[in-house]
Amino acid sequence: MKKSEFSFIGDIATMFGPLAHHGFEPIGDDCTVLDMGDDALVMTTDMLVEDVHFLRSASSAEEVGRKSLMVNLSDVAAMGARPIASLLSIALPEDAQGQWSEGFMRGYYEASHETGVALVGGDTTASRDRISINVVAIGRAPKHNIKRRSAAEAGDVICVTGKLGTSSKGLVDIMFGDLNTAAARHHRVAQARIAEGTWLGARPEVHAMMDISDGIASDILHIMELSGVGADIELSAIPTDYDIRFATTGGEDYELLLTVAAESYPTVAEALLKATGTTLTAIGRTTQSGELRWMQDGTPTDVDLKGFTHF
Amino acid sequence: MKKSEFSFIGDIATMFGPLAHHGFEPIGDDCTVLDMGDDALVMTTDMLVEDVHFLRSASSAEEVGRKSLMVNLSDVAAMGARPIASLLSIALPEDAQGQWSEGFMRGYYEASHETGVALVGGDTTASRDRISINVVAIGRAPKHNIKRRSAAEAGDVICVTGKLGTSSKGLVDIMFGDLNTAAARHHRVAQARIAEGTWLGARPEVHAMMDISDGIASDILHIMELSGVGADIELSAIPTDYDIRFATTGGEDYELLLTVAAESYPTVAEALLKATGTTLTAIGRTTQSGELRWMQDGTPTDVDLKGFTHF
């Protein structure tokens, strides 16, 4: 359970904290982790609601189906685990029970097939007017591969996979009616960094890892808080084709944000590129201060960047 | 994933069947089952939508919170497993983000505390107008304790725990404005048969088991189909305080429906009563015919009983 959404999430963690955990780790990361012996099982869940997370007029049913699964697989991969299965619940109003639901399932199936993820359970029901979708993704990894937000060390290199800001630039394009720009297509066809997350999970030099769903300006705060570190981020180093505001505060990139032991960054980046074809870019350093500082060419700069909020 | 709700569920099972299962059993029971070595993990999910599954005017927020968890714990217990954890997703319109959501969480917490179930993850988000809730329940048991709908054998005694029909009688009372009859209170305060399910799971004489969510007239068909057996059910034997239609086609009883090796029924029933205080009543026999026959004092009778449908 991410702590970003409602203020009462904090109260929930306090309320339920004293209950027996039965081998599960406490709430706080992309996924919950269950100790299975040599392996760990990770689980995450995400709810998508029509007219909050998607519009039937702007996204095809196939795209919504694909994205519903991919955003959850992204959370699993960000733990360093391989996604293996999903559970899907869907509430459909009458006007979505035919063509729309079939398109949705095609998109969901394509993403499942592409990533080798089984559909192992779920629920379908009616709703009065709007579509609600809930997906649970389950992953598995050797226990020591699991990457937590709390594992960053001061002096680590902060890195990101791929390029940032494309998805939020695409969302703006779509809002202006440009549905077929490269960025708009990227936004509509969500892609989780599964091969990269699984590969990075197996590298002990990688310390903390999470996926970028709300923009690094907001997401880095979770690593800072749970690891007790600060962060200096160099704006000019952030890999993007668009405005820096998209790249820092734009949501839904589903790239990975991670910290790597400084001396190992060059070899990890080179080996990741070779293994997956994906670039790993250094954008800053974790520090001993508790502060987040934005740097421009090595000098702290006074910008106010906030993360993306869904509502 | 239960097969009752939409016709396209069958298509989904066919579509996803060929994908690798990664140790999960195929769709078809109350819960999906993951082999963990000596133990099995079971998982189930259920979505509740405002104005389809509950009305804010008829149920308190606490009752909805409690019921959201209990209906899922019932599915776990019906597999013979002990519920250990849950994941909760909730989409809240603005007018439910204060008092209602806090009442909901109190009810959810009370049910969690009472049953020793941890809350290990979830998602909270906004919705435009109606509340959507999705709960995942996770259980664990020694692998050989897991009870499946497919395990009934011809000649088994068909049994149910407790009494049937109370919840649907209560729903009718509520619809007529009688919110405080014994049946109405029973309907509003859902109670899963957790101690009973876990206890019955450990008895090898118990063959098939499931929970009664749609009424035995509909639920017995799942055991018949998956086990390849028929069933003779004696109407006069069905334990109920109300009309036989409530007891056979009324939903949401959350009692257990099971089949037991005939020679072992008396000892199992006696031991269950001693261990949990709950009565196990024999209501019929599985047969080699594929048919469901309703009997009145041992003679087939011509009634047309259908299960409860949520919409």
C-alpha cells in the first residue's frame, strides 16, 4: 500500500500494525513480501476507476486492459521479482458488458501472453454506471533478490531506466486531441520494465529500487524517507525528450528508479544495456542530509517540483 | 474465479488456459491454489460495488467493512485453509472520504482482529460517484488439507453447517423496513465459518467443500459439475427457521456445503460439534447420475428451485 493517496493510509498502518503478520512484511513498499523459504512471493494491487484513471472516449478498451495489468507488473518488477500471475476483478455497467469487455480482455490477454503471466482468479460483477477494475499481480524471486525502498545507502548513485516524461507529455497531447504523437502512443501502450527489474534484482550492487508512477520528484521521497537518506539530483542529467517538468513531475512513466553502489554503477549500467538493450542513466547521488536538492550543473537550484496526483 | 457471473468467464478460462501456470492450479474453485512445498497458499478476490452489492442507506459503513472481508475469508475457509492476510482496494467518492471511510475501516479492522488476519497491502483512490471495494484474502494450509469442489465421490453424504436461509430472510426484512429482526441482524453482520472450515480441512473423510454464497440449489451444481456426480437432496432435512425457498435459493448464508464419506459422517459431525459448537446436518447424498433431485420424505418431488443472482 503506497502512502501517497489518502491521509488515512497512515492511520490504517498504525491501526493494523499490531496484528500478527503471518510471514508478511509490514506495509510500505511497491509490493508486500511473503517469505516462502528460499524464495519470496511479492504481491501488489491497484484499482482503476472510469473517469478518474481512464476515459472511455480517450482510451480503447484494449489499451485499458493492457494498462491495468502492466501497471501492476511494473510494481512487481520494481521489487526485483518476476511476475508470474494475476487476479482480475471487474465491475461492468450494462453498456460495457459486450464489446467493451471483450476488447478489455483482449488487451489484458495480450499483456499476459507477452509477459508470461497467468490469470489465476478474479471476480466479475455488474455496476450501475462506471467501470471499476482491480488487478493483483503476484511475483516470485529468490529471497535475496528482493529490492526494497528502504535499502539505499548515502553515497549511492541514483539512476533511472529509459527516458522520463514521455507518458505525461503524451497525456497532454491526448488532452489537446493529438492522439497519435509518439508520446501519446507511448502513454496509451503502457510497458513495464520486467526484464530490467528482474535482471537488476539479481545484482547485489543495486540497493533500493521502485517504479516511477508519480514522477521522480515525488517518488524519490519514498526512498529518502524509508532509507533515511537525502538526494542531490542533477536536472541536466535527467534523460528526457521533453520539458523537465514532464520528466520530474509527470506520472505513469513506469521506468525504474534505483540506487546503486557508486563504484559499481558503470559496470551495472554497461551490463544492463548488454542484457536488455535499456539505458541506465545516473541522475544524482544519495546524501547524508535528509534533503532533496535539485542541482543545475552541480549547483543547487531553487525550483519547486511536485509529483503528479491522480485527483 | 467463479463461473456464475458472466458468460464470458468461460471464454476467459479458455483464452488464458494455455499460458504457463507457474505452480498455480487452473481457475474453477473458491480460491486459486499455489503449491509452496509442504504448504499451499490459497487466494480469492471479490469486488463489491455500491448500489449493486450494498446500499449506503441500508447498511452502515462498519457493516460494509466487515462484510467485505468476511465474504472473502469464507472462501478461504471453504478450501480448508486458515486465512492469514488480506489486500484491500477502495475507490471513494468525495462524500465518502471522511466519516464513511473511517467507519468502513473500523468494521474491516474488527473483522481482521477477530479472525487474526493481517492487512498486507492495498490501494485507495478517488471515484466519481459510487464506492467500489475489492478485497483479496490469502490463506495457508498443509497441502493435503486443501478441499476442492472436484473431490466429491458418489455415495457421499451431503452436509451443511449451521442453518440456511437466515441471511436472505433478513434481506427481505430489510427491504420491508424491518432492520432489527434476528434475520436482518444476521444478514448485516456477516460471519465466515473459519474455525469450522479449518477444522474440516484437516479431516480426510471430508471430500468436496465450498461456501454457500448463492444458495445450495445453485452452489451444489458446481460440486456436481466438477466432481461428475449427481445429488439427491431431502428438502425436509434442510436446517432452517424460514421458508424452504430462502433455505435453498437465498444468498449470502456463508455456511459450508460439503460431502463426507458416508460411513464417517456421524463421527465427523459429532467431533465438529464438540470442537466448534457448530452443527453439521446431513441433507442428502451424492449419486452416480448427473442429476440434481429434490426429495420430499424420500420421494423425488417436482420443484423448480434456482439460485440467487446478484443482478
